[in-house]
Amino acid sequence: MKKRYLIIILVLGLIIVTVLAIFFRNQKNKNANVKIPILLYHDFVETVPDSDPDNFSYINTPQSYEENIKTLLENGYKFISFQELYDANNGKIELPEKPILVTLDDGYYSNYEYIFPILKKYNVKASIFIVTDKIGKEIDRKKYLNWEQCREMQDSGLVEIFSHSKKHVFYDKLPVRMIRDDVIESYKIIEENLGSKKLKVFAYPYGAYTKGTVWSLKLNGIDMQVYDIGMNYSNDFDNDYIKRINIPCEMTGVEIIEEINNTN
């Protein structure tokens, strides 16, 4: 009789182990091939100029941005934050079927004037990477965010504010220690004005980095690093080497989706 009960217990144990193994395997594979596109915008203008020194790569219109958001939402994309991406990569939450992130570089005032109202209108998230030395200033006829505007956007729960450096220079041209100090100082300034940061993400100016800078920033508390153009995948996602897709002037939502589908 005891032998019979022992066999039953062993069989039940085997069944439980098998079910759990299938469950965890399915959970692991659920997001195995999920693309994680991260869109990159910069400044916004109401009227597109006749000419542009950067070939219209770093300006856009608020009307075009809103069209992008509407089209992506209509096609099932779910806008997530870097915090959610970080948590998903650490197994704390699951990614949606079609995740997408929006980033805005440099910290232009136009992000607050034009884009923040659109984020509120559609209840979507975005992340702004600021250059701390430019906050509250107007440089070369370009107006930048001030701390009050940054705080308002952050407090809305829709906008994350991260570092895009203190000085906005080519980081692959400088000694690693200078880069480390620049980023640490930029986050010190951000936290003095916006409060402590649970998550620290850094976007390299011009995408210029070296393996030495990546390693140094990782050792000094930077949780995620954004550096290049391309696509991210959940099955081999690396917090230290995150890629983005630059959105040039008046690129349509359909074109963005095509770019996502065609980018490896």
C-alpha cells in the first residue's frame, strides 16, 4: 500500500514539474521575438523652413508627430516607458505584444510647448533626454526647457527625464574619466532639480561611444545606455546597448511602421 502511495506521489510530482516547466518555457518564449522600436525625435517647428543644414533630420512638426501617435495607436502599438522596459528585461513584468518607446533628445522648449499637450491628449508616454548645461537658456535662436517645465512633465507621469550629457560633446573623443564625470555631474544636477532617480538612462550625444565609456558608466550607476541607430529585440536585449530609429521631418506613421518592419 505504501509503495502504491509512493508511486502516486511520484507521478503527481512529475506532472507538477512538467506543467511548471511548460509554463515557464511559454513565459520565456512569449516575448522571444518581440521587436522593441524606440523612436527618436528632436526639435519641433510649426512651419518647415525651405532649407535645413541637417537635411531635415532633427526637426519635425507637431502635426506630423500627432499623426504618428494616432497611426501607431490605431495599429496596436503600446507606448511604454524606459522603466517598464527595464522591468520587463529583468523579468518583473511582461512586454505588450507591440511595445514602442518615444524619445526626444536635447531638451528643446518645443517638447513642452507642442508635444506635451499631445502626450496628455492621447495618454501616451515619452522620455526626454536633456543637456543640463542648456536648461533654461536660448542658444543659437533655439530655446530650451527650464526646470519648472521639466518638473511639470515628469509629475504628469507621462514623461521621464534622463541625461543627454552636461555639455553635449563627442564622447568617443574624450578620456573615459571625463565622460564619467560629465554624466555623473549631469545626473547630480537633474536630481537636485527633479528629485532622486530610481532609474538612470543615458543617451550618447551623436551616438558617439566606446566600449570603455559603456563599461565606465555601467560601473557608475547608469542602468541603461542608448547609443545607436537600429532595432532592439526582447530575446537578446542589452541594457547597455540600446538602439533607436530617427524620425526625420514629416515622416508618416505608415512609413514608421514600414521602417519598424524592415529594420533588423
